[in-house]
Amino acid sequence: MSEAELIFTALVELSTRQIAETENAEGIGENKKASVKGGRIVKKARLELELETDKSIITGENFFKEDMPKL
């Protein structure tokens, strides 16, 4: 994962959590709605950054190296 991917992942988690807290989400259904809203916010930010920089945020790199044992 690149630095940008980590940052955007953290942003979607933060956005989702804050939306869920604001809406007093309870249960899977309400939390799923909050996660969709959080995802939309970050998707817009990602697409705008990619448009401005002409670079993809998504690298396809795997955190685990080939020689590392999988858990």
C-alpha cells in the first residue's frame, strides 16, 4: 500500500465513524448506510486528486512481500 492509499483508507474510516456517530447508527443496516456515505465522500476526494495529479492513488501493491509467511 502506498502512503496515499493508507491516508485515504484512514479518511474513509474516520468519515464513516463520524457519520455513524452523528446519526446514532445502531445495527448492521444503519452502519452500512454510514459506510456507504463515508465511502462516497472519499471516492470524490480520490477522483479529484487523481484528476489534478494525473496519477492513480491505487497502486495494487500488496503489504505482504512474497517471501513473508502468510498468517
